[in-house]
Amino acid sequence: MVGNSSGDPTVEELKQALVDHGPLVASVNVTPAFKAYKGGVFRDDSPLPDPPAGHAVVIVGWDDAKGKGGCWRIENSWSERWGELGFMWIEHGSNQIGREAYWVQAQASQY
């Protein structure tokens, strides 16, 4: 897992984990605006549902020049009909993106 004991890694910790390990599985809170995303840079400041609607996505990269302070490039599992062919640019911090981030580290079967 990336980050500290609260499960909330910093932007820098997530970036370093991407460099070190490749794509990260992470949670994001789903709102009606998130579900309706069609393209561009996403930022949702609406209140989160109670309880928050957690959903797993894959963080595949970032661009510090997008949005206000940078964005994550994520892939969603909702098919290519959602977002930008299944992908989204989401601003750092929006919808609690990146909480509980994990990666897979392949090892040889003989170890």
C-alpha cells in the first residue's frame, strides 16, 4: 500500500509509486458528475454521498500541467463508452482519488 497509516498517500507518494511500480489500483468516490463524465479535466467539489460511494480505478499516469495543480490519468472499468474511451483526467484531490492505493509486484513462482 502507498502512503501513511491513514490510507491517504500524498500526490508525491503516488507519483513515486507509479515510477517505481507502474499502474496503481486506487479508490475514488463516485458522484453523479463522475458517472456522467464525457471528457476533459474532471473536478467535482460537490459533497460526497453519505456513505461515500467508493470505486476502484487504475491510476496510469499524471500531468502536472493539466487542471489546477495537476491531474491523474485513470482507467475505469465501465467500458470504452464512459469518459474518454474508458479513461479520465481527474484533478489531484478530487473525489478523494488515490486513497488506498496498491500495486502488483510480480515474482517468480519459485520464490
